[in-house]
Amino acid sequence: MSEIAKVVFNAEVDAIGMNCPLPILRTKKALATMQSGEILKVKATDAGAVNDFPAFAKQTGNELIAAGSEGDVLVFFLKRR
């Protein structure tokens, strides 16, 4: 089992099939509803997400705690600041 499969999360955003900037916008909206320290799982297929999510985390102060893939789907775990 991969490391990302072991991450426990509080909420999930399914951005599969969406192109930039929708995965980031959906993520921002979801994080706004969460408490500090909670974990958000994001699934995306946009290749740009590989660069977008680390930059988004750095810019917003949320922590990107894990990133990987499940088949063709990119998976990111962000910890709410």
C-alpha cells in the first residue's frame, strides 16, 4: 500500500477532469470551511496540478503533507493552517 493511501483525512475534493484553475478554486473553497489542523484530500487529473498545489500551499500557508498518484489520478493532502 502506498504512503498516500494511509493518510487520514477530514474532507475530500474531487477535481477529476477539471482544468486549471478549477482544482485550486475548489480546494480554496473547501479549506475555508475546515478547522485549523484538518486534512483535505484533493484528487485531480490536470497535469498542472503537480506544480499548482505546492505553490498554492506555500502562498496560502497551508501545509502540503503528501502528494502522489492513484493510477492516473493525482492526489494531494493539505493540512489547513
